[in-house]
Amino acid sequence: MAQRTRSEQADRIRHLLETEGPAIHAHASASNARRKETYGGTDDLESLRTDARAIKEDAIDRLPELIETVREAVEANGGTVYVADDAADANAYVADVVEQNGPADETAEPSVVKSKSMTTEEIDLNDALEGEGIDVTETDLGEWVLQVADDTPSHIVGPAMHISRPEIADLFNERFDPDDRFETAEELTRFARDHLGEIITGADVGITGANFVVADSGTIALVTNEGNARKCAVTPDTHVAVAGIEKLIPTLSDLEPFVDIIAKSATGQPISQYVTMLSPPTDSPTLDFDAPDEPITAGEGGAADETGASGTGDPDRDFHLVLLDNGRTDMREDDQLRETLYCIRCGACSNSCANFQSVGGHGFGGETYSGGIATGWEAGVHGQESAAEFNDLCTGCTNCVDACPVKIDIPWINTVVRDRVNRSAESEPHDFLVDGLTPDVEEGGMDLGKRFFGNIGTVAQAASATAPVSNWLADAGPVRAVLERTLGIDRRRDLPSFQRESLVDWFETRGGEAASRKRAAASSERAAQADARDDGADVDREAVLYPDVYTNYVDVDRGKAAVRTLEALGVPVRVPDLPESGRAALSQGMIATADRQASRLYAALAEDLDAGRDVVVIEPSDLAAMHREYERLLPEGSYERLRDGSYEICEYVYGLLENGADPDALSTGDGSQPVAYHSHCQQRTLDLEAPTVAVLESCGYAPETSNAECCGMAGSFGYKQEYYELSIDVGERLAGQVEDAETVVASGTSCGDQLETLLERDVPHPIELLAPGGYRT
């Protein structure tokens, strides 16, 4: 499958923004808000997530054993287990079961009713059955809407999320031509219930998926907000459940945390409307529609009949559990993709993703799966090319990690697949020009735009050394045209203005570490004199300020503000010339380059860490690399030392103030001065938004935080031609929240750049507001 060109991808995204974006955003963002509220009200949330992950880890470890366990259990119950190697194998088996259990009249077309199942979407079961002359009807309302519309799902949980109620009404009015036109949701739902109810009653075979399969009892768990899955399972005399082998869990007790958390994650509900547990076929009585008042748990007269069956239908029921491999065994053996198999298909990663909220699964998705976790699934079951089509829509913001009920590191999976896509590209004739000229360790054939942004430190250093000429050239129309054509940098996006004097150079020019130590000591002395309770001016903290690429070469003022702030609070500072963190390389899927940069940075900081100096970081994405991705790039001991010894700048200031530093040494407000504050995505997921708010409040400001998921810029993402409109769409949601504020601050490079573009005014880092003397003095 050939990938779209940049212009084709831009056209596709633009179309989705216009046609599906409003409905997707309304539904996905509402689900995400409910999830946050429900998560916030769950006292044992982290325990639930930890338990759920541990059960999945154990189950995937024991998968071959669990397959044999469930086979024995289902066969003991009177059913059949079939393990299908791939989609064709599964489809052929299910078609054969339907043919064998079809109508007595051999000339009649066999009929199947299905409940919602992403696994059957994965194998295109409907098309396969229809190709065999079998009538198939989806009974989940959303899936049925898509079947009527001949459309595909745009969300794992809400398949028709992209279609509005008026559009569904128009579709049904055209297709079914009712006497009175459908208008309200109630009318549509009532019609669907009655129409589908008749089809379910007469169906030959019911097909369901399974949210979970309990191995030791053969129990199928169906978690839904509609009753149709249960009806499909127990109404026809033949029930086929199709589930991926990863759905197996060892025991019934292992089911408890999943039943508790799946609805919270998927829709923000405390619990789903229907939680059905069946151990078919013996414990799954059929419904007798001729006796609707008769309990389904008892035979005639309320007692079990002579066969021992407790249902009112035919006791000779037929059940087939089809367990699908389709690449899952290979995923299990893949250390990087294995974690995908922990997924419980809740869709929380999609709902939490700002990009998904704008374009939905038809843009942020592959052949079957959508959202952040889709990259792992698509690469595993459909192949790397399917994942490559949408993988770059993941910006690594990590919102999905906090949303995931089993704590899957979805951004890392996306990074790994991006790296593999890069390495699978064929070498280009011009690759020899790149080899040896760039400092990365990537192979040939890599997209030039990704290589450019992955080496942004080298680019920035050269641009700074030649500023202001480099800035003038970069703004020239012909140069912008070349950058757009070769690197995909959209000409509508303002480029950074590089400073001739870097932060490292500025720091050395003002006297370096020795001068900083004197300034910090003087500040401590002044603080001691102002506070009679303090009889000393000892400086017991020392900081190394990490000069990230943007702070060092572009927004030098925020680096200067950080230095002045720390010195004013009595902390001497060093600003050494340090290697890149690897964050830029990781964002482009350049793992080998990031690995080398992480090792070099740790080596450069080891002496400072040994001496007990604190590493203070301004850019949250660099800190996130140190606190998260370095666990995969560095030896355990090195990673833990750097993680435990590094701090975000406002977090560090908060700690100093909490331990007695005087906020009056900083620039303060009048106690109620309003400030609109947007926290960087990764700052939030590191739980570092609150310290910044607390520092602003301590210094006399009244911060109001945004609740937008993301600024939309996301490092290099907002510069890329194919994603420009999407970036702006996401950014405008944030800008709309803060545009009326007199003062707006943002803690991330991307956030500030995006807001400055949309608001057409300066948006400083919070540390610039707090630094002695005020903003940009």
C-alpha cells in the first residue's frame, strides 16, 4: 500500500476536519472529560490500573498454557475451541459453522446477527460471510448505522462517532422510508430496537466478540451499553464468539478489576449498562419469544427439565469459541510490540488525544484500529505499512499514558514503529551526501524532513552562529519554497528567530559559575538580614541549568530568567555546553541517535550528579525524556540517578519556596493579578502543573489553567506541511480559552510558539514572569 504524498495527506486531513471533525470532537472530548471526572472520583484508581496491568502481563506470559486451559474448559461445557492462524482461517471456520447450522430449507439464505466486535472487523468477517451467501446484520446501533451507510468505524468504542444525529436521521429516512420521518434520537433508537429485534429473533447464528475470556471456566465476558450483544449470544441456538488470543485471562477473580475500570476508561461511566458473563453452551439458555414473561433461568414451571438444562429453549445448543492469532504470537515475541497485547480496547487513548479529537479514526487509524494504540495493532496484525500511514499523527504528548487503564506506554510503541518505518525505506541516490555530514547514526533512505528535525540541535547551532543572516534567509520567499518542497516545512508557519549569543555564551560573558556563586551568596545574605529568625546565609543547593536547544539558541531570555531566579533564591548556577537530550531524535523515530545522545548527556552530567548538584530543566519535553524514555536508553542505575536528580524549573522553584526561600526576591503581583497559564502536555503527565500554579500563587498571581489537551504545535509537528491545518485546528481550541486574558504564559516551547502565532502577542514562560525585575528585563 503506497503512502500518501504530503499534499495528499494534507487534503485528506483538511477534508476530515471539515466533514467529520466537529462530530468527532464533540463526542471524543465529552467522553474524555467524563473519564477524567470518573477517574478523579475513584479512590483506588492506581491500584486498579496496577492490578489490571499485572494480570495482563501474567496472561500474556502464560498465553500458550491459557489457550489449552480454555480449550479444556469449553469442551467440558460442551462447546468447541478453534485457534485460527489468520483472518482467512478464522473466516473459513465461521462460515462453515454457519452453513452447518443454517435453516432447514437448504434453498434459504443462512442468517447471522452480530454484536460489536473489533476483532471481526480486523478479519473482515462480514465481507467473507456475505461472499458465501450468508446474510449478516450488525446489531450494535453504531455498527448497524455504518452497515446501512456502507461506512467503516472511526473509533474502537463509538464506531459511528463521526456521524451526527441529523445525518443518521437522513440516512434512515432515505433507506427505510418511514410513514413519519425520523427526527429525534428517541425515534431512531426505538426504530432500531424494533427492527433489529425481529432480525435477532429469526437468526440462525449469533456472533459476538468477547471483552475477556476466562480460561479456567470458559466464561465469556461481554461489556456493553446495549443489550444486543447478550441477545445475539443467547437467542439463536448457535453462538460463535470470536476473540483475539490476548483476551484470555486466567481466572474469574482476575476479571474483577477489568469490569470495574473498562467503562470508566471508555465512556466515563462508573459501570457499563450490561456486564454479561456466559459459560456457553450449558449456562446460556435461549430466549422463548412465545413466552416473554417466562424467566430465562428456569425451564417449564420454573424448574430444570429432565435433561438438566435450565433454559426454556433447545437444550442442544452449539457454541464455538474462535481464538484468533493473526500476528499476535509474533507480537508476543516482540519486546517492543508485546505491550500492545495488554490493550483492553477501551478507546481512552483516542479520546485523550487532541489530534484524534479533530480527525477521528478515519485519519488517525489504519485498516481496522484507530487512535494511539492503533500503531501497535496495525503493525502487528496488518503490517508496518498500514501503521506508517498515520503513525506521525502521534506527537508523543503522553496524555494517553495517563488515560490507559493498563498503563501501556503508547508513545514508545509509536516511536518504535516510526523507527522501523524509517529503517525500512529504500536508500536514495543523494544519501551519500548526508552520510558523514549529519551527526545522527540513522540509515539511508530516511525522510529528509525527519532527518532535519531529528538533527535540529546541529541546525540551531549553525543558524545561531550565522544570525541574523540565517534568519533573513529563512524568511525569504524562495528559501521557504525550497524548505517546503524538500523538507515539508509549511511556508505559512513562522520560523524561529535564532539568537547570535547563545545562553551558554551569555552565561560565560557575565562571569560564569564564579559570578553566579557570588550573586547567589549575596541573595542569601540579603534574605538572612531581612529575616531575624535566620542567622545564616549558607547556600546548600547548587544547580546545573540544562541548556536545551530552544533555550540555548532561540528563546535565550527564558534561560536568563531561570538563572536570575535561581540566583535570587540563593542557588548558584552552572550553564555548561551540554549534548542534546535526544528528545528531537525520538520525535522523529531516530532511536539509535537518541540512544547515543542520552548516553553522552548522562556522561556529561555524571560528575555534577556525583557532587550532589541538581539538574534543572526548562523545557518539559527534555525532562520527560530523562524521566521516561531514558529508562529504555540508559543502564538502570544511570537512569535512576538522572531521574532522581533532575527537576523542572518551576518545580524546583516551588521546592525552594517551600523550604524557606523568600518569594519577595522574585517579581510578584498584587495578590490577585490574573494570569492564564497553559501547561505543556508532558509537564502535566509528569504531575508538574500544580507546582507552577503554586509558585505563581505564592508570588501574588491568580493563575487560571487551560483544560485543552494540547497546543497542537507539538515540536516539529506543527511545522510540517501535511499537518499544518490540523495543528492550527487543535491550537485554536486552546487559544479560544485564553485569548481574553491580559497575561498568558506557557511552559513549553511549542505551546508558546503556537499561542504567539494565534494570539499575535508575546507568550512568555512562567519563569520569565517570576524572574527578578519582571518580564524580559
